[in-house]
Amino acid sequence: MPELPEVETMRQSVAPIVGRHIVKVRFPRCRYRPIKITPSPPIFRRKSLGRRIVAIDRIGKRLLVRLDNDHAIVFEPRMTGLVLLADAPDADHLRLGIELEGGGAEQLWFWDRRGLGSIRLLSSDQLQKQLGPRRVGPDALDVSAKELARRLGPSRRAVKVALLDQRSVAGIGNLYACEILHDAAIHPLARCDHVASSGWLRIVRSIRRILRQAIQSEGSTLNDGTYRNALNQMGRYQNHHRVYDREGQRCLSCGKSSVSRIVQAQRSTFFCPRCQKMGNGALV
DNA sequence: CCCCAGTCCTGCGGGC
DNA sequence: TGCCCGCAGGACTGGG
């Protein structure tokens, strides 16, 4: 579930480890199927042990821990992965522990209940190939309306589905796609090639507004309670959701219609049929 | 190239 | 009370 706001919140909360050295790397035995870790543990250990952490970055929904040997540890949380400096929710789903020198037994952990996440230690060449601009589009916080319209405008796909494509724009997942289109008053089923340039402008403004507000609220912690920042603190943006997971409840914008749920690309889409009309910002 | 369906995974909640 | 089933959706793969 971590999307751009959650990964950005993780990034900010692990930032204090910049400058520290890695003194131990452990791969806890886990009774569940192991997550994807590359390269193999011995090589991972050899290439990271003793290195200094020089920066914490984010590419879309991935968190990068950059080392002083021109490599980066790339954490991909997917649905339930967490990067933690504090205690994990439990010990059963710990996947990686990185012990840092000085300041007690402080450790950086990767915890993942469902195990869909991954960890990669990549050289800059590998990073360029695997997470370069050919594979990952411009960050959602930076993309312009012109750029978004250029990338998505010709597509016949539904705009909601297109916003989830990380090669077009990076960082938006199901939850924020719903909230963004509601804020922009664009119908999620509108075809991209029917969205007017004024529609793209509204979408880009809503991308920035919603994602910035969500970062300010430190992300969304849903009912399952999984998402936490690196200090084990919950997000608060779930209290500001206007459509996501609110099927049948009154739309918080118009106060008249109730929120609908449809399925697009095997994912739930929530929207207000009154606020998000087909003809608004898009040709019918 | 474009687009879609299927796949992976665990925990939870609804139905009976 | 306990069991079964469906659902949650990241990114990737394969096929039309």
C-alpha cells in the first residue's frame, strides 16, 4: 500500500542515519516464503558491510539507501513492507536487519508481512537500467500538465488506470489515484484521449495538492494498521480520505450523492458520480 | 508498441 | 466456535 506519500514519509524519518556506517547485516530466518533479495546474502553482505550511508532518496515508491561505494540498497515495500528504525510489529516477518555503528544497538529493519516486497543492492549502472527514466516515469510531485498530457493524452485507457502506470508517472497507487481524480472532478472511466488540456491541468494540480497534504499528514494508515513511518508512528491522512474505501457513504464534497465503487484493472475505484461527471474536463 | 489478465503473498472479516 | 472463501493491490510476465 505504501505509495508516494508513505515512502516519502519513510524517507524523511530514516534520514537521521545518513553518515552512519554499516557494521552488521543480518537476514533473519523467517518461517514464511522469503522475499526477493538480490544479490545473494553473502554478496549483499560483502558489498554493504563497512560502508557509510551517504544519502536517503526516493524513486517513485522505492526507498534508496545510498552507500559510499556508488551502490544503493533499494527497498520496495509494495503492499505491506516497512523500513523501520524502531521496533517492528512482530519478529516473524523481519526480512533484513542492518546494524549501524555507534549510538547503541540501532538497527535499520525491513519488515514485510505479505512478502510481496523486495530488497536490491545495486550498482549505479544497475540502478540506471532498473530504475532509470525508461522504466520509471517522472515523479508525480514534479510532473507538469504538459508532460502528463504528452505521456498519457494519446492513450485510449481509462485515466484512472493510466495514472497507476509507473512508467508514465511515478508514485501514484490505487488509493491516491481515487482521491486525486475526485479532487480534480474527473470521472475515473474517462478515456485519456478524451481528457481536455484543462482536464490535465486540473489533474496535475490535484496530484500536487493531494500528495502534499498526504505527506504533511505522514501518509495513510488504513484499517489494517500496517503502515508506519520508520519511527513506528501512524499516518493521519486516512482521516482526510474523501472517497477511498467509503462506498455507500455520503460524498464529503457535495454532501448529496453517495460514493460509488467500481472495478478497474482488477482494483477498486471509488468516486462520486455527482462530482465526477463524464463530461467534466473530458469529452463524453 | 499498446493493453489486459494472471500471478505472487498473508491476514482479516463475512457468511454459515 | 471454527472453517472457508474472497478481498486487499504493488510490479511483473506473457499473450493477443
